[in-house]
Amino acid sequence: MRLFAIRDYRHLFGAQVIALFGTGLTTVALGLLAYDLAGPRAGTVLGTVLTIKMVMYVVIAPVAAAYIDRLPRRAVLVVLDAIRGAVVLALPLAGEVWHVYVLIGLLQAGSAAFTPTFQAVIPDIVTDESAYTRALSASQVASTMESLLSPVLAAVALTFMSFDRLFLGTSAGFLVSAFLVLSTRIPDARPSTHTKAWDKAAAGIRTFFTTPRLRGIMALNLTVAAAGSIVVVNTVNYVRDELGGTQSDVAWMLAASGTGTLLAALGLPRVLDRIAARTVMTTGSGVLVAGTIAAVVLIAAGLTSWIGTTLIWTVIGIGMALIITPTGKVLRASAGHSAIPEVFAAQFSLSHLAWLITYPVAGLIGTNAGFTAAWTILAALAAAGATASLLLWPRHDGPESARTPAEITQHTLSGDPATLVRAA
């Protein structure tokens, strides 16, 4: 099945790409806004902003998933896009740091409800397994193209305009995304087997704790967050203060990480057709551990250089793609169809819980104790997550380890082989 022959997926993919590029411009602009308001303490401001984002994601995502199946999903996605576009327009008007905190809280509350809903829609539209695998890869390629091209576009734009104009690009992106979603036929969510909202919110998280492979993914979330925090939080101050770079140099360094992610994501569809997701993802965790250790050596030994930093940022980008890209496939293989929204929301929430741990380390410790201390802690957390994933995710990940205890009991009682969930 040709993936882009599916009209509704094509429109949704276009909406994702446009919104991602708008978000990418905001990522660059937000770091520069923090530097403009707080100077050398920009890392603390940015770390706090991102911590607020993670709190919203952790708290709101599972609650939103509990209620959204009662509402038309297309209308929900359109309204959330419109809200986010309006909030972003207000960001360049912020004159105090606390203004930024409030606006980011509103913005990320909308994203916390939007993203897991959007992710859960895709398997309802792309039902063929092979096409769905490619849809996951296309989604990752879109994200990595954003990581690569948004900083480049920002770098070019910053040569003839101030950074606050970049927020206009984000707002426009959200509005165009809303129009594309509006043109898509999105089926409403299938009713959950859980009647109470709290049961729905807790069901996906419970599935993670009772399914071996998903426990492994929780550990890998920590590795991704630890390595990613170095890039997301510390690039601004590191490039400006340690390397003596400009605003455009910040954007180019972020693009280096995006290049690594893009290179990995482009080759993953064929790799995932032949190699188990566990192997690919644990390899990615090893790459991220190596990248964070290299970053510690670079800063601790006083070897800071443009070439060394670019190489390390690229390696981190590669490792993140190796873990993030196959995750959706593993989630889909580990839940029944009606439980997919709950499991995607749980992953969204739990993965950002890991970022909630690592962002303050990168921001607060990086500002007050230096990059060496912060990156050493983050490297240790990355290694802990990588090691835990190997222990929690069985090497021979057969059908039994892909199911929750409740599903195993049901299969044993009924003898119905249809209850088996295939391994990713």
C-alpha cells in the first residue's frame, strides 16, 4: 500500500509538518528570548520553561485521553491548534520572565492534549502494518527535518530580522495545520472498555508497568531525555558563552543534532523490516551514552571546539532517532485497538516525566554548578536508563511478553489465538 495515496493521512502529515516547522521556529526564538531577558542565566529560565512544559505533559496528557473519546477528535485537534496559535502570538510581547512562564503553561497545556490525540489517530487511518511502519518513519523524518531545517531557516531569518518575529511563523503554522486537519476525515475514537475517566487515565500507565517491553521503553525514555536535555537546554549558553558564537550559530548547532536524527531516520524503515525494534532501540541507547560521555570529556578537559561539539551533537541526534522512531510500532503491538489512545497518551506522559527530571539538571545545575557537573549527572542518567532497558525488556521478546497479565489470563481461559499480540 502506498502510504501517501491515503488522502486523510496525506492531509494529516501535511498538518504535522507545517505545525512542526512553526514549533521549530519557536524553539529557537524561545531560547533567544530567554537569553534576552536573563542573559547568562538563560539556562535557568529555559530549564524552568521546559520544566513547566513537562509538568503540563505529564499531568494533562492522560486526563485528556480519558475524555477525548467522548468528543469528535477532528474538532478537538482544530480547536487546540487555534488556541496554540493565539498563545504564541502573545509570547514576543512578554516583558518579564514570569510572563513567559504563564504563556508557556497555556501553550503546552494545549500541546499535551493535542499530540497524543494526533498520534492515536494515525493507526485508525493507516491500518496496513507495513504502511503504518512507514508512517511512523515519515513522522520521525518530518520531526528531524524540522530539527534540521527550522534552525537553518531561523539562522537565515535572524540575519535580517529580530528573533521575536520568529513567533509569527509558529502562529501561522498552527493555523494552517488547523485548516488541514479540518479537511481530513478523522474517525471518532472507539469507546474505551473503561467507563470511569480515572480508569481510562490510569489504564495506559498500568499497561506500561505490567508489560515487559513497555517497561524497557520507560527506561529508554530516561536515556533520550538525559542526552536530549544537553542539546535542548544548554546549546544557547554553551554556544554563546563557551564558544563565543552568535544567535545564528545557536541555530546552526541545533541543526547539527537535527542532521544526525535525519540521517538515522531515513534509513530506519528498511532496517526495522529486518531487525527487531529492541535491537535498534538498545543500540540507540548505547549511542546516546557514548555521546553524553563525549560531551563530558569535551567540557571537563577544556577541549571545547566547534568541530568537536558539532560531532557530538550529531551523534546525539542519531541516537535519539534510533529510539524514538520505532516506539510507535512497539506501542501498537502491545495494546488492543481500543486501548491504543490510552497507551499513546501514557507514553507521551511517561516520556515527558523523564524530561521533567533531566531539564532541571541541565538548566539549574548547568547554570549554578557548570556544564561539567550537569553533563556528568546526565551521562549517568543516560547510562542508568540504557542498562535498565536491557534488564527490563526480554531479549527474546515473543508474544507472551507483548501482552499484559489480563490479556494472558483471557487467552488462557478462552484458548483463542486471536488474543495474541504480535511482537514488534
